[in-house]
Amino acid sequence: MKRRDFLRVTLAVGAAASLPVLRPRRASADKPAAWPAEGFDAETLTDAMKRTVGKSDVPLSPKVKLNVPKTAENGAVVPVTVEVDSPMTAADYIETLYLYVDNNPRPLASEFHFTPASGKAYVQQRLKMGGTSNVRAVAKTNKGQLMATAQEVRVTIAGCG
């Protein structure tokens, strides 16, 4: 290494060391994070539905088809499929689809928005469930009509129930 290169590297390292960002600091925490986090308030299904769809008593409809397993071995990954029978035209379409898990601390699990260009009101996903509970699907049309369906999913631990 040439003397000039050595001086450039030494000056660069010295300049970097003088920056306050690069100096090591002692890390400390007043208190460790705990679950549930501070400020976390569990919500009831009634409160969640009133907040999202405006009321908690939504009529059941055969147009909303919910496919969930009757028993789930792992509550962390429960497969859910929802399809709503709708023409999906500009005059009549499903605007929003809500998925709720009744006994979760936050019952609203998912919210999906559709347009007539969606072609079909269909979703497939995996939900996290804290235990045995009802899974509800509530569909809202562009005209404000609400329709729902629900099914119980029994969550077991390692197949034991």
C-alpha cells in the first residue's frame, strides 16, 4: 500500500469515528415489551361489527358461501374461502367483504374491497384463531345491503381436542 493511500484510509476512518452516529452507545430499556402491548384493548364482536358495518345483527344469506374446516389442528393457519353470489355489474356488486373471528381479541380479521371490474367476489386466505370460535363473513353491497354467514371452527392443539 502506498503512503498516500494509507493516509486517505486513516483520515477516512478518523472522520467516521468522530461522527456521533457511529459511536457505540449503551442500550437500555425501561421495561421489556409484554403481551398484550400497553394500550391494547380487546374488542367484542358486537363492537367490531358496529364499527365496521354499522350494526351487529346482520341477516344470514345463502348467497354468502363460507368454506372453513370444521376442525383445525393449528389455529395459526386456518384456511378460509369466501364466495358471494353477486352479478358484479355497475348497478349491483359486492363493495366490501369482512371476515370476523368471534373470540379473537380483535374480531375483525380481514376486510376486502371489490369493484365491478373484480368480476367475482371471492377471497381465499388463512386466518389466525386463538381458539375454538365462529368465523363470520359479512358482505356489503354497493347499495348498502348486508348479508352474512357463519361457521364454527374447532381449534385443537396438535390434533388433541
